[in-house]
Amino acid sequence: MKVQVESVSSIEKRLSIEVDAQVVNQELSYAYAQLAQQVKLPGFRPGKVPRRILEQKYRIEVEADVVKRVQAKATIDAIKAHDVKAVGEPFYTGGKLSPNAAYAFTARLEVKPEVEVKAFKGLALKKLETTVDDAKVTEQLDRLRQARATVEAVAGRDTAKLGDTAVIDFDATKGGQPFPGNTGRGVSVEVVAGELVESKLPQLEGLKVGAQQTFDYTFPADYRVDEVKGQTASFTVTLKELKERKLPPLDDAFAQSQGAETVEALTARVRSDLEKGLKTRAETEAREELLKALIASNPFECPASMIERGIDYMLDGALGSLMRSGVDPRTLNLDWGSLRQEMRPRAEVEVRGSLLLEALAKAEQLTVTQADLEAKHEELARDSGAPLAQVKARFGTPEGAESLKARILEEKAVALVRQHATFS
């Protein structure tokens, strides 16, 4: 086989390949032998149909199949022999395949670009903010108390106020006529700002138990009941009972219900969890900011196929997250084309940024030691809550080990850029 490799651009190569006639004949013979086992023709026993008969009936189909197989095998061999870093599917052009003759064709391939990081020092970045103030901790503690709140009858008060839960009877008409769902008895609603269709009735504020109130309400244009969709109805509401949410006191007993011994221990845990979440979000945002700055300082051509693969990776991650949370993506009626377009800018930043960080690690001769690997194993086990042995086993394969090394090298490259950045 003869191969000539030419650079079309920094991200594309053209392979001119000529396959020996002997290989072509072998592929044709194999194809016709396989076909002979499958076809049934009158007057011939299975597997005994002469090749000349098969050529008369199936030559076009057989040669088309052989062309595909010859092109694929020859291209793979050429890529390996000439160390072509292909990143996409080849686009083929070629002449006619004939028995006893060499077959020549060309394969155009997108390739991984040779990236050079010319500028990475002095990038303007923002400082990471990972401090959680006391107000955020108190807010989260209140959420935990809200989750354990009980609803009890209001004592010593018969007038509704904002925040109450009200038990009501209601009757409604539209143009003086009833409509589906126009009555309700013993219905619980909240006396808070919002929409009636969401069981929120701020109009009840100041109303006494046993009293009635009449008001008009216009239903949303997309309301599920066609008869009143976008139309106005008159509601008469009778306030039957008032209830209020009672939060448990923030004491050691409550802390113990949350798996902590004391209020101080629960507060410390909440602060730690909030700081961990804030740190994760801040690091994600800081990484994206760093990559964008690095890309802006080091422009280069990037293969479209790498961007598309980046989108595939992000889409797989998003769908996997949905399925792990119990949501079947097929029920969401997603517009896949629009979704891919939305993900494209982020995918491009990730692909370009990863190529630059890889090039920087190589140029600066960054390395991964055994101590680095051990520390990363412990970090992953700590963050995921998985046993250390399980994490080590996951990255114990050659592929897993290489993936982890690449991850550590990228993190070291990010740290190097940040070390030489200016922060505001």
C-alpha cells in the first residue's frame, strides 16, 4: 500500500492511498464467497453458484461493499503507520474499483491541532469567593426547620394574616353560570401573594373566620380548563378555619433529629456544606473564566468534529443526571437541535481550553507523581463518600489511570495559569 500525507490546514490532512491489486482481489474473492453462501438461484446448490453468475447479477452491490471495506481498512492502517491524529470521520473520494488492478482513493480527515500556548501569564481573573456569611447559615437552618414544621389551628386570633393557611369553602360563576370545578368545600389555601390557581389567596388577609368575601379572578390564558381559560370568574369565599405553620425550636433536640448532637454541631455542618457547595460553584465559574481568557490570548483553529463530540459528552452528562434523578428524558419532548445549539458555546470553551491546558502542561513539562495519584484518590473518595479501595479500583485500569493522570495534569496547568494571573 502506498500512502501520501498532505496538510490541507492546521486541522485537516489529506491521505492519498493506493491499495495493491492483490488486496483488492482478496477482498472481492471474500465478498463473492460470502455471497455464494447466502443467495439461492434456480439450478444451483447452496454455496455452488459460480462467481461469473454472481458478478452478472450482483457486481455493482458487491463492488460498492468492497470499496467501503477497502477504504476503511486502508485508512486505519495509514493513520497508524503515519501517526495521523484523526478526530473525525473521513470524507472519501476515489475512482472505480476493478479486479486485478490497484485501487486509489483519497481520505480527508480532521486532525487534532498542534496547539502552542504563547501567552498564559498575566491573565486578568476574579478572586474565588468561598466565604459563607452567618445570614446564609441562618437561612439554611430555617429551611431545615421549615421542612419539619407542623400546621396547627390558630389560637387566640380569628382574623387571617399573611402566612396563614386557611380552610375555605368557595363557589364561583362565569357570566352567572357554573363551570367545571366551580365549587369547593374544606379547601386549604395559603394567605400569601400569588395566584388563585396555585392555591394562594392574598385577598383573605384581614378576613374573619365565618365571614365571606367576593372577588373577581381572571384565569391564565394557558389554564387547563378550556371553559374558563383566559376568562374572568366571580368567586365567593367563606373562611372556615385558620391554621399556621409552627417551626420547631432550634435546639439540641432538633439538631439530633437532623443527625447532629448539638445546635453548634448542626450549625458547623450546615456551614461546611454551604462552603463546599459555594466552592464547587466558584471553581466551576473560575475555570470557565480562566479558559475563556486563555482562549482569547491564544487563538487557533479547532476541528468542528471535536466541538460536536464535546456537545455529545455534555448532553450525555445532562441526560444521565436526569435519569439518576428519576426523570425519563423521553417524556420531556426535548428539542435536541436547540439543545445542542445552547450547549455549543460551552462545549467549544471546554474543547479549546482543554487543548490549551494539555499543550501548556507539555510545554512546561508538568508531571504526575505517585503521590499526586494517591492524593487524588483520597480527594475523590472524600468528596464522593465512596470507599478509598473502590475509587482506586475504578482508576486501576490502564484507561482509568491515564484519564486520572490527564485530569491531574490539567489541574496543575490551571494552577500554573492562576499562579501567574492578576486578580481583581
